[in-house]
Amino acid sequence: MDVKVSVIMPVYNAQNYVEEAILSILNQTYQNFEFIIINDGSTDKSLEIIQKYALQDNRIKVISRENKGLPYSLNEGIKLAKGKYIVRMDADDISISDRIERQLKFMENHLEVGIVGGAIISNHKIFTYYTNDKMIKAELIFSTPFAHPCVMIRKEIITKYNLFYNEKFLHSQDFELFSRMAKFTKMANLKEVVLKYRILDSSITKNTKEKERYEFLNQIFTDSLKELDFEINNKLHFYLTVNHRIKDNKIDRNELYNYFEKIVNANKVKKIFDDFSLKKVLGKRWLWYVYYKKDFKAIFSKYFVYGLLGLKK
């Protein structure tokens, strides 16, 4: 039988977790897949663990070479993949047993959708994401609307529109890709938890310096928002990407309000985003501002109301 799904899992020094990750894929309720595991120059016992399972299950295809980084490894796996669907997996996470089955069923029933993610659980806390296309694309103005290790993507979308990972983006490569992908397909997330996500002290996200992240994100914002044709306030926009930056940096309420108005008015002209979805995404950031800055006068803004409406995922 031709495989319908290709699971791609890069591995770099994950000996403490990779066995659980492998087993969570091999024990899926859906079984018609190939499992491409890329040992990206590990110096620990990761390769030894991978090879043990490769000898037991011929669905596992092993690539082992020197370290070339995550985006290179992902592109390498995608180019080798024979499946109609690409499933992302990280070597330190655990896929819920029916993850592939549920995501595949959704994609087969929603042919207009090119990528689907889902909720994740980490440290006993569930993290949910917007489920509908309009809200997901509006959220992309500030941050990634998917948990990267739990997405399923139609390979046809990648090859047709050349939507491979940009290998210059050693960080935020998922955000950069999703921002480009949004122009070509509809997007979705499942409400259900599909992945157990580990947050490690050694993770790329935790170890990326703020200055470096600022530079990468500004490149993404500049490219993804150029169609709106308005002047981006790079520093303010960066602060709005995650709540801890709103908490840790000085933000003027009037400046924030005027910046949101510029975005909304530019969109009214260009019609890139759904107007109501855009306002709800902006409103969510306004709520964070009110909460962290204790600026209760901001409650009387229309963006506070939009924020309340935008809380529903």
C-alpha cells in the first residue's frame, strides 16, 4: 500500500526523550505512514536508539549526517517524503495516540485546508489556538498560530508554491513559513489536544537572545505586512508578540491605540485580513496591556471589548 502520511522528525542530542517520541508515533491508531528520522549530527546516544527501532520497524527511514540545523533537516525530510501529508514531530515530544488519525480525517474532510494543528499540553496545562482560518491569519500579524511540532501539512501545497522552510531562519522558521503559507491556503487547528509538549532548558526558543529574535521577527513582519502598506513601529510591534514583552517594556496607551488604528485603517483599504478577526486579535493584545500595566482607564477603549470577544479560541 502506498503511504499516505510521512512523519518527519529531526533529532539532535535527544537521548533522554527520543525513545518516547518514536514510540508515540509507532503506536498511533493510524498506521499507514513512513517515519523519516533525521539524526542531525547528534553526539550522544540518539542514533543508537533510533537504529534499534529502525531494525524493528521498516516504516522507519534513517538519515544520519553532520549537524546542519533544523530548517535544513525539515526540508530534507520533506523532499524525501512519499506521503500526501507531512506530519511534523519533535524528538522530545509525545504525540497523542490518535493524533494522526484525527488530523488526517480533518484534512480529508476539508480539502480547502492546507495545514492543521491542534491544542497541546505542557506541564499539566493545556494551550489552545484559534481554530478558524480568519482568526489564524489575523494572529499571524504578531505570532505563530500553531504549535510547530504538531502540524500536518499537505505536501502538494509545499511543492506547488515552493513553501519550504527558509534555511536562513535558524530561529522562528515556523513563523516565517506560516506567514508565507497563509497567502495560498486555508488554515485550521483542532480543538483537541494532539501533542504532549516538553519545554526544556536547552530548547532553541529559550536560548535565543532577544536581540537576535528581534531581528528575525522584524524580517517576518516586514515581509508579511508589506501588503498593508503602512509604517510598522518595529519596537512596539515586537513588544506585542508575547505577553512577557508587554509586561517588561514601557508602552504608552495612546501610542498603542494609534498604532492599532493605523493597522485597522490600512486593512480597510487593502482588505488583507477579515476586519472583525483583526480587531479581536488586536484586542487580545490590548487586554494583555491592561492586565500587565494595570492601566484601568484602558478598559473604556473599544479594543478592550474586541479583546474580550477574541478570547474564544
